[in-house]
Amino acid sequence: VTGIGAVSPLGANIEDSWSNLLKGHSGASKINHFKVDDLACQIACMVKTTGDGAFNADDWIEPKDQKRLDQFIIYGIAAAEMAIQDSGYVAQTEEQQFRAGVLIGSGIGGLNGIVENALVLEERGPRRISPFFIPSSLINLVSGQVSIRHQMKGPNHSVVTACSTGAHAIGDAARLIQMDDADVMIAGG
């Protein structure tokens, strides 16, 4: 591992996430993204988007492009960018681009987009569904977006194994390197 990045309920970057973890801080808080009055559990671990140390998508992606991406893809792009910057890796030749790949997964993917579009479908009909709905919800689009942004043309794959996704992605990426299918892999979940 030569570079790391993180967007987590403990912080919008690796430094804040690690520091808050060492201090014993919790990433759990009351759910504020949707109505929870009728739920027995009203607490979750969510990435903070307001307040001190909050994640700001504008730091990573143009606002017009954010509309085409579910939040989980934006988090993945940001964390991958941090890891790439931390590693200092830049593919300088086309051969290096083809030897660099991406393997990022997600336990659920674009759940917010699925819910929103199900409501639009029910209330306003299928013609009101955005053509970007599917590309903004599929789990493999995190890997796809990262590979496009960094011209990584090697193996491109996604893992979906619930809470084990990140660990499986890292393990599978390591195996791709061991099997000489790639020299460099961006991996995580």
C-alpha cells in the first residue's frame, strides 16, 4: 500500500478519520438525511456534509457533474483521489495506463437514487426518470469513474459483499497484482 484515502463518518479525509478513531470518537449520530420519526432506530454512521470537518463534494467534483452521480460514487472518487495523491503515482506511458486498474466496491450502491427514482416513477411516470439514473446508481461506476479520471486502463472490477466489500476489494486487487494482471491497483470500498 503506497497511498491511502478515506471519506468516512469519522472524517472527510484520512487524517481526520484516523485522529478521531484514535481519540475514541464515534461516527454515529442522529439520522438527518430523511424522516425517521417512525423508526425504532434513528442513529446511523453517515458521512458528515455540514459543520466542521465536513465532506465537501465541490472540493472533488464540479457541481454540474455531481448531479449525475450518486453520493457513494462521489465519496469513492474523493477517497481514490486522496490515495492517488498520497501515493504520488502518475501513469506516464500508455503501457503504464494499461498496467494500472481499479477495484472499488460498495455494499449497496446508489440506494438514495433508487428510492428517489422509485418515487418519481410512482408519482410522475417513467418519462420523468433521468437518463443518468442507472449510470449514477450502479456499483461498478465508482471504479469506472476513477479509471476514466486517471486513465487507468487495466483491470476494472467491483465487489459487492456487504460489510466485507472493502476488504474483499483490497484482497482481490492484491491478487490481480500477484497474478501479473496489473502493476498498480486502486482498491477499496
